[in-house]
Amino acid sequence: MNMIQVTVVYALPDVQYIKKIYMKSNSTVKDAIFASNLIKIVKNIKFYKNNVGIYNKIVHLNKKIKNGDRIEIYRNLIIDPKERRRKKYNALKK
């Protein structure tokens, strides 16, 4: 069976979790996330609530992975970026 290497990442404002793992060539994004153990290490990841992607493109958990893929677990937004810019702009006007 062919093995491939992928990287699973999850970033917080103050720390980044980066795990390089080897998987079977027919594995899925879900398989890689479980194999990385990030769900056990980082308690605030909600597996079915957080979006996941490969190289900044959102994908489904059942997507097959390829050698060299960077699987990213995304955090939920605290504030809408547009609203943040609006507040910053309004604060500068005062």
C-alpha cells in the first residue's frame, strides 16, 4: 500500500499546531485529522462545526487526500471582518 505525507494544521492567535503525518493513499480529510490527534490536543475544536480545507479551499471531510496536501482546520470568526473594518474606520473619524 502506498503511503503519502500530509500536514494537518490548526492556528490560534498565539500558537499554531502543525502535524506532519503519513497516511494510506486512499485516506480522507477526516482520517488525516483523526490520525493527527489534534482533536485530543486542542479541546475547542468541534469536529463537525469547524470548516476544513486544503490549501485555503474549503472541502468536505470525505474528500480523498493527496501527497503533500495541507489540511487546515478553520476557527469560527469572532467578528465579521467587514464589521471590524467599519468599527475601526468610525473610531478613526472621531
